[in-house]
Amino acid sequence: MAAPKKGRRPAGGQSRPGRALALILIAMVALTGGMFWSGHTTPRLGIDLAGGTSITLKAKAEPGQESAVNETNMNTAVGIIERRVNGLGVSEAEVQTQGRENIIVNIPKGTNEKQAREQVGTTAQLYFRPVLAVAAAAPEPAPTATPSGTATPKPSASASVGDKKSATPTATASTQGRALSEALKAPNATGTPTPGGSASATPKTSGTPKASGTPQPTPSADADTAALQQKFATMNCLDPKVRAAAGQGVKPTEPTVACGEDAPGVWSKYLLGPAEVEGRDVDDAKGVLDQQRSMWIVTMDFTEAGSKKFQAITSKLSQQADPQNRFAIVLDGNVVSAPSVRQTLSASAEISGNFNQQSAQDLGNILSYGALPLTFDTQSVDTVTAALGGEQLEAGLIAGAIGLALVVIYLVVYYRGLSFIAILSLGVSALLTYVIMALLGPAIGFALNLPAVCGAIVAIGITADSFIVYFERIRDEIREGRTLRPAVERAWPRARRTILVSDFVSFLAAAVLFIVTVGKVQGFAFTLGLTTLLDVVVVFLFTKPVMTLLARTKFFGNGHKLSGLDPKSLGAKPPLRRTRRTAPAAGAAGTVEPKEA
């Protein structure tokens, strides 16, 4: 018989448990350091624990447009509502779809909670407005008094217009005033002020009014013009609250001021004329890749009525200098894009610039949303107080503490010394769970709600079950007559297989529950799946290596009565002996001779 190879380890053996312990220790230190570095040392609390308002909206399509309630349009609406609510200064608002036609908006308790509640159910307002002037986001210097005592704002030398690479100065205050006065007072055939004449049945190809129809300024119009210019000069678009309130209460037929983000963190303020085209005039818009120019663009198709309006405004804008040759795409009072017009356009147009795939598709979705025949009805508004959530959390934590205490008592009574390993493993699992939850709050928006707390409590039993499986396998090996060190290594392969199968079933159930459910139940499923994965990590990288090291100690290795591994109390069989071999006869040299007849 061939002799066993030297240095061969038994199945399931682990010669260097220190490596696994070092790995999990490094992971724990790195995660904990990341938690303190990020500044989020506590998990983000859900609305049921922090308090606030939960609003359920139901999408409703106009007659004949039932197909508009689809996944793409609902996701676009979610994005717009989320930007609208968070733009008001309400931190960490949650907006998500529920089913096919419902949207759930969770607004944590905050200073602008009431204002956010008023805006979540309104349909997004999308308009195309001509640009009268553009300036830097910060307020202009304080106006200086003229000899007559009239305050005149100083032109800003740092104002940016049109292409950021251009050195064209911003329109002066007098130019802005003339442009604004024309926009305010341009009459239609009946003499009623309208936005730039775009309401006329026949689109004009020129914005120059006839001599006989030149409007005369009135004191009230001059006052409105001066007030709007003053607001434009003093607006600070770097303030989120100012951006959120910029377009509130402004009618489409009125000029306004608005803010726009030219690049991440780079803002400009705009002086805009009355709306010439509405979002409903857009038939379709999408971000596409122009193969010839190898660049992303946004294409727009207009309805029949929208084509006439767009032709009229682009005919005027194409004859103007920058920035008066731009039209601003304004969503909820904020400028999402302000492209220049080089020629008269009608039924279709494209917007080109420094787009990537994501930004082009986002702008296309925004333009499409303005044309969607979607409105939202408020189905329910539920207010959750922080006190109520705190009471429920306290009750949940008490239940978890009771469950954990019962598990610990059972482990101590039944497994004695082995319970030390189980309690240490539970502590490591709890630490990893807490740190990861704290990091996932700012990373993916995970919020710890009451169902999530329940999932963590259930995970205590799942984690303890893995230890019990391994300990019982070790005891079975000792009952067969083996000493502790070989019993630890021989029991591991079978216990490992059982633990993996059990955790896989739990994780699969959590994944299915997360996919098929919405709202707070997803918090339970997410926490259950997370703790199940951590159970595998802790058992493989902590429980097994620690058990291997403790098996080498005298207390556990000799089977002390308090170790939980006493062979006598376990009813162990006599030690296993090697199988005796019959020695070959002398001189036979291992040969087998036939028996004589």
C-alpha cells in the first residue's frame, strides 16, 4: 500500500486560521473608519422612526391616453417629484413607485415639510421661454444712486452669457429694460397683452412691431419692469431655497427670473420672457446618438399647434444676438437647458452640446414629461410623529433584546464554554451590520425602518443556527471517539455544506420578497438578506478560525467539563484504533503461495 504523502492535511483542515482572522479584522477596521470619515455614525432612520408625512399618489391618464401610465413615464415622474421636494430643502425625502400606477412620497419632518406636501401632487410645469439676459449666480453689486436719486444697478463684469467661452458682455440694464418692456407690452390684434405675440393664429416671422402698434409705457408696467430687474440683480442662485422659490406663483404669460445649472455645482441666473411654447406642445423627445458626428443629442418633435408656435419664436430668436437668441427650457421654475437658435425651426428640432448618454436621456425624459397626459390624484396623506416611531422602535428593541437574551441563555446552558465563541461571533455580526447600515444610508439611501429592525431581529436566530450546526457536528465527531482537534477539522466540511444550503434558502426568500414587494416590506427583506450574507462571512472568517485556535488550548482540547465538549458527558465511544495488518511470513517477501493439495 502506498504511504500517504508527507504534509498532506485532512479534508477541511485549516493550517493558518490567523489569515482569516486578520482579513475580517482589516475589513472591520476599514468599514468602521469609513463610517467615521463619512460623518454618518448612525443609520439613517425611515419616516416611521424619524416622523414626517407619507403621501400616496395615483397616476391618472387623460381619456384615450391610458397607455401613458407605464414604467418609463412613472420613473420620470418620480425623478421630477424627488428633485422638486429635495430642492425645497427637505433632506432625504423618499420617492418611489408602488405597483403600476402609484407613487409613494415619504417626507421626513423638516422646516419645509408643508410646502413640499403642497407641491408633490401637482403636475410638472414645462415651458419654453425666450432668454432676455444671463448673469452669474451671485448677486450683483449694490446699485448706486444717480444725481436724480433713482437707483441704477451696475452692470456685472463677471456675468456670463451664451457660450461660456465667449467674451460677450451681459446685456446692460437699459437693454434688459427695453427687452423686458417689449415682452410685457407686446399686444395682439385685440390689444390684450400676450407673451411676445405667440398666441396669434398666424405665426409672425419678424418680431418688429408696426409703428402704429408700438405700445406706450405705463407707470404700472415700468414699476413691474423695475421690480423684476431688481429681483434679477439681487438673486442668489447658489441658495437652494432661492432656486426652489424662483418660479412659484408666476403665470406663463408673465416674464420671470430663474436659475439654471450649467455644470455640476455651477449655476447661472436668467431673466426670461413670457412662455412661447408649453410642454404639452412637445409630441416626443429623446436622447439619441448622432452616428455621423459621434455625439449625443436631444431630438424634439412638436404637435401641429406646437410647430407653429415654435416656428414663430425661433424666427425671432435667430435674428437676435446672444443671449437674446436663446430659449430656456424651464421645468418647475428652473432652467434645465438654454440652447441658442441659429435658424427658424418648426416641426422638429435637435439640441446639441456637451451631452453624454445620461444627460441627453435625462433631458429627453424631462421634455417628454411635459407632454405626458399624466396627472396625479392624492389617495392618502398619513402623518407619523417621531414620538410614535420612537415608541415602536423602543418596543422593537426590547423584543430584540429579549430574543437575544434567550438565545444567549440557551447557548450558555447547553453549550457552556462553546457559548463564548457564539457570543463573540454574534457581536462581530452585530458590529458589521450596524456599520454597513450606517454607510448604506448616504450611499444608496437605505433607511432603517421598523420592518428593517424586525429583519435584524430575525437574523439573530439565523446566525445562531449556523453556530449550532457546527457545534453539533463537532460533538458528533467526539462521540465517535475522536479528539477535539481532528474533530474540529472533520466536522467543518459537513457543517459548512449545511450552513451554505440554509443561508442560501434564507437569502433566496429575502431576494424574492424584496423584488415582489414595495415600500416598508422591502426594508425587512433587505435587512434579512444583508444579515444572511454577513452570517456566511462571520462563520467562515471568524467562528471557524477561532474554533481551530481554541481547540489547541488545554481547556477545550482536554474536554473540560465546562467546555461543552466533555467526552464522558457526550457519551463518547472508546478511542478509534488503527486496523491491524497481518504480517507476511518470513522469506515470502510479500508473495502469496498457492495452497498445497
